[in-house]
Amino acid sequence: MRLSDDVLLDLMTRFQTEMVKGLGRDTNPTAAVKMLPTFVRSIPDGSEKGDFLALDLGGSKFRVLKVKVSEDGKQNVQMESQFYPTPKEIIHGNATELFDYVADCLEDFMENKNIKHKKLPIGFTFSFPCKQAKLDEGVLLSWTKHFKARGVQETDVVSSLRNALRKHKDVHADVLALVNDTVGTMMTCGYDDQRCEVGVIIGTGTNACYMEEMSHIDLVEGDEGRMCINTEWGAFGDDGSLEDIRTEFDREIDLGSINPGKQLFEKMISGLYLGELVRLILLKMAKEGLLFNGEIATALRTKGKIETKHVAAMEKYKEGLSNTKEILMELGLFPSEEDCVAVQHVSTIVSFRSANLCAAALAAILTRLRENKKLMRLRTTVGMDGTLYKTHPQYAKRLHKVVRRLVPNCDVRFLLSESGSGKGAAMVTAVAYRLASQRKQIDEILASFKLSKENLREVKTKMRAELEYGLKKETQPNATVKMLPTYVCGTPDGTEKGKFLSLDLGGTNFRVLLVKIRSGRRKSVRMYNKIFAIPLEIMQGTGEELFDHIVQCIADFLEYMGIKGARLPLGFTFSFPCRQASIDKGTLVGWTKGFKATDCEGEDVVDMLREAIKRRNEFDLDIVAVVNDTVGTMMTCGYEDPNCEIGLIAGTGSNVCYMEDMKNIEVVEGNEGKMCINTEWGGFGDNGCIDNIRTKYDKEVDEGSLNPGKQRYEKMTSGMYLGEIVRQILIDLTKHGLLFRGQISETLRTRGIFETKFLSQIERSEEFCSNLDWTALVTTALL
Ligand code: BG6
Ligand code: GLC
Ligand code: GLC
């Protein structure tokens, strides 16, 4: 049982390998040391506040606590607590009995403290290996130590506790966080010492947690920052890797335990087993005649007769020897002076080995922390707790000394957690509570973007009514959905042929195209195009400047294609509302989207284009059609699919066209056949009919736009506006202190700075699904 420093350094290396194995995605399933992510991402920073309940189950004592954390300048924590027994029937009973008991104790505590009516968040310290996917969930992997209730393994202990609490009508507390006792300890100590990044328990069981880099934790998405890992080091060796140092006594203890083959490292170290180890050694020595004159008292044969508290008492400075005598006498033994010295020696060897083993594993964690931080020297604090560590007179001293010897390049402060794990659990709960209430506030803010089926049905009905308004002669003049006849009376039938020029103005790009169409057996379409920029000052300058610029672009294109002399027929895709009296006439009703050139509204855009060509006097063109982009889209698709009778644009703007029966189009003569109607549905709602689903952000975006009050539906749907809506929400969330620490940057105040393409980029990112980033939430809400 004596381990040299060489052996300890070797164990340290082995444990480092185990940690890596536990963290790796592929190696974790077979790893003995489970390295469980805890979803605790930070150490307390002093901003925690509120009243919390804490449950502390799984150590030598079961405790219920009330923790009050105030943040009045100086940190301040007040705690009241009560211990409850954990009867064997309960911890070896079934799941319902166990959690009912816990809930009963909680109710009793709340009653005693007169807080039964209060709605307090609960932090649940549950000192067993749990697989967590979030903070308020934990599937028990296996019982350890002395617990063995049926039907709990493989189930979520948080929901079991919630179910049990539900049976108590006047208890309204909810479990917000599940933490291991090591995590509770680290957080308790972290509240007083920000450097604390490790928590170690040496009590009934033994275990440690520490802050690991997210980028090393394969099992949790994301690479930013750190997360606390519950190592569950008690299981070190369960895969056989410690067989060389395990003794016959360790094997015997294991075989007689309630979980043979499991927690082999823990069984060499922790309080539940130390006394028993001593007893087994004494028994063997007695059998071999080395103690008590070879006499074997019944007590020495009885499991559990020597407890860890006895080991501690026997090793006490000065009184140790007399304590030993007393203990042995109580066990019905009659020890000589020599026997007492020998028994004390056995105790020392067993407990020293325990401290050595812990030191080796802890040294491995410290080395890992130092390497993670790429430091030559690490200065850090380890939060410590556990009855063995606290009550054994020599244990702490020995452990500290060995750790410092094993990792000379770490300056370690060992900080005893005076108030147990409960305080730390309350800290974790405080953070969870703050996040949950922020989340709630955010949800409330974003709720105005949620559209129920009911809402959608209402939009549909209203849109339908508006469409009919727009078609009727009487109501047309005041209709918000303009329903513009396009004089396009059929979709392509494949007989089209020829060479055409085409302009495409009003979307993200301005394009000039040459389209060659063949019909018959060699049916084909070939296109050549060039994209041109339209500078902002042209979009919002004079009409003449705009059309001169367009003609300049056409000239460039003809030059580029080498067809300046050819007088080709031209189709003009003009993606704005135009009132048409024929296919080659279109009076601009009003600019939409980002255009605002003067002297165009009310004018025929075909005439304006013709005049600009004339002004340039370089080439001539035969403008034969002006079409909306929706119509262009329907015709493009109609060429491939004769069933196509609707064209929809979801781009910079939003609009739709469709084939309507002539008899329904009152504003155009004739009842035969069909005509395409450009609905201009972007204007839907301009009479206020959908104001019930417009949010304050939509209103802000509208007010800051080029055409306030107009195109309200378009402003809720199209690319020109989505980014701007997000920006308004971000500003508001920041004002509420929910983002960017409440600081609104000058940049964020700039109109248009948050582009719609960012929405796509944010939602395209791989981490999007797991990411709780508010901007991601916001953009999802919008879409
Ligand atoms: C293009 C059409 O494909 O889509 C344009 O050719 C139309 O006419 C555009 O305006 C709409 O999308 P966006 O995103 O460019 O506005
Ligand atoms: C056992 C448990 C572990 C706990 C430790 C200390 O090892 O498995 O979760 O932290 O005991 O109580
Ligand atoms: C705007 C225009 C409309 C166009 C749509 C899509 O709504 O008013 O004509 O179809 O944007 O570009």
C-alpha cells in the first residue's frame, strides 16, 4: 500500500490519458472515467442574487437549505438549513419512495421556515454520476456509494423530483439546476475566490470537477469558453487499468460491496471504505498471529465494525494511541501497547495511500489546466470538501504536501468549502434563474412575431377580400392591393422564337440581356447578360438621370455583344407597380423598395425609356413590352411547365401575379379567356387592416423607410426590410439589458447596418441549432 513518487507520477499520467479518453466523442463510450459535462459555464461573478432553496443528497448527510444571496455592493450570503436522515428503507427502496421522501422533507423545511407559499427556484445537489444534456436534467448512470434505490438508474432524476413535488399542492418551487457535489463545492469556493476552478470531494465517496475548455469537450456543441466537467474519478480503474496497484484487501472490499467491479479508485480512497480496509488488514494480521495474540474477536469478523471516524481518531496527534486503545477495547479486543502501535500504523498506511491516490489524480487535473492555459506556472484554487478531508486529522496536510511535490509548477491554494455544496448549488441556480427570466423576457418580446393558425387564416381571408376589391370597378380606385391588369393573356406554348433584348430593373441587380429563342424540334433558349450597378444617387436622383443611366448600360451591353447596329425588340422587366393600358405602356403608380427618382410617378416608363434613347441618339430599339418581375417569373416557369399560372417574388420586395378570368376583371373590356394580374400585394394592409399583427418594430421600420405608411405587408416579408427589423429588435433587447450588457453601440444605431444576408449567414452556421445566441432566436422568430 506504500506508493512511491514514481508510482504516483505514473498514476498521474494514466489519469491524464483517462481524461482525454472520457472527453473524446469516439472514446467516451468505453471510457471508465466518464468526464460528464455539467452545463455550468462560469464561476460566480458576484452578480448572483435572490432567494433559493437547495437540496443536498448523496453525501453522509441529507440537507435542505434556504440560501439568500444579495448583491448590495458587497457579497453577502445567508443560509438556513436542516439535516434529515436517509433511512436505509428509503435509499434501498424504489424511485417513488425516494423522491417522495425528498419532497416531503422539502415541504417540512418550507413549513418550518414559513416559506411554503413562496415560489423559490431549487438547486438540487445530487452526488452521483448523471448524464446531463442541460442544467435541469440528469440521467443517473449508476448508483455509487451506499445508495441503491430501484428504478432510478437510466432515468432523469430532475423530472422524478418534479413529479414528487407536484404531489404537494402548496409547494410551488421548481428545480432549475442539478449539480454534482463537486460542482457545488467549486461554486461555493468560487464565490469567495474567483480563481477557484477545481472542486474535490473526499468524503463518503470521492470525485473531482474542473473547468475545461469547450473546444476539448466533444460531447457538447460549441467551442467558446469553458464548461465544468464532473470527472467521476471514482470509476478510475474500472477497466482494469489499476490492477497493478490494487491489493487483496481492495478486491475483498469490492466483492462485498453493493456495486462489485465499479468505483474501484473510490474504494481505495473514500470514507465509506477506509475503516473496512483497516478491518480487513487487522483481521488478516490477527489470523497470522501478528496481532491480539492471534485471537480473533467477533467484532473483527463483522463487516463495518471499524469506521472511518475510528481511523481518524486513531491517527489523532497526541491522543491517537489512547484513542486506538479505547476503540479496540470497545470492539471487545484486548490490545497490548504493541498492538495499539501496530493498528495505528495500519490506519496511517491506509489513509496515507488514500491521500496519495487523490493527490495523483488531482495533480493530473492541475497539469491539464496549466496546459490548457498554455502557462509555465499555474496559480489556482481548489475547492475542497468531504468528511474524510475535513475530519481526519492528518489527511489535508498530507494531500497538500504530495500535490505540491507532484506538480511543482502549480501554486495551489486549497480552500475548504465551509458551507457545503448547497451554497454553490444556489449560485448555479441564481445564474440559471437569471438566464431563465431573461429568456422569458425575450420570449415575451418575440411573442409579437408569433403567428397562430388563426392569425394566418385571418390574413388569408382579408387578402382574399382585398384581391376582390382590386378587381371591381367601383372599389378599385381605393383598393390597397392594386390588381393591375398586365395585358399578358397566355403563358408560353413553345412556338415562341427570335432574338430579343431584355432589361431587368428593380431587384437586387440591374441586368441587360440578349435572349435567343428557338422553337420546334430544336427548341432552346440561350441567354447572354451583364449585371450593372445602379448607384444610390441615381436611384434617388431625377427620372432623367435614372433613364439616361439605364440607356448608358444598354449601350455598354450592345457594344460588349457587338450588336450596336441591330434594332432588336426589347422587353422591359420593371419591378414596380405600373398601370397598363396595353402591353407596351406602363404608368408608374408609385416607387417602392429602394427607388425614389423624381418626375417618374404618373409617367409612362416606356416613354421615358424611349426619350432617353432618343436623347442619347446612338442606337434605336423597339420597346414592345413592359412586365413586372412576377409576370416575368411566371412566364419563365411557364415555358418549362404549362401548368404554371402564378408567379411569386420573395426578394428585395414581395409580390405575386396570377392568371385571372377576364370576366372577373371589371376594369378591362371583354369576358373571354384569361389575363395575368399583377396583384401588387406588397400594399396589402396599407389601410390598417393587418395592424393587429404588425409589431412596434414593423412600425419603426416603416417610419424610417422611403415610403412611410406604404407597402406594409412587403415591409413585414421582404429582403429589403428583414435585417432592419432584426436591428430594431436588437436595439430594444439591448435597452432591456438583455444583450450587449445594455450598451447600444453607435454602429447598431445606423440604419441598414444589419443586412438581411446576415440572417442567412447566422442561420446557416453549423452551430445554429444548438446555439442560444439571441440573434439566432430573433431571426428564427422573424422567419
Ligand atoms: C430576379 C428577377 O430573379 O429576382 C428580378 O430577375 C427580380 O426581376 C428579382 O426583381 C427579385 O429578387 P431580388 O432578391 O433580386 O430582389
Ligand atoms: C461518488 C459519486 C460522485 C460524487 C462523489 C462524492 O463518487 O459517484 O458523483 O461526487 O461520490 O460524493
Ligand atoms: C415591389 C414592387 C413589385 C415587385 C416586387 C418584387 O413590391 O412594387 O412590383 O414585383 O417588389 O420585386
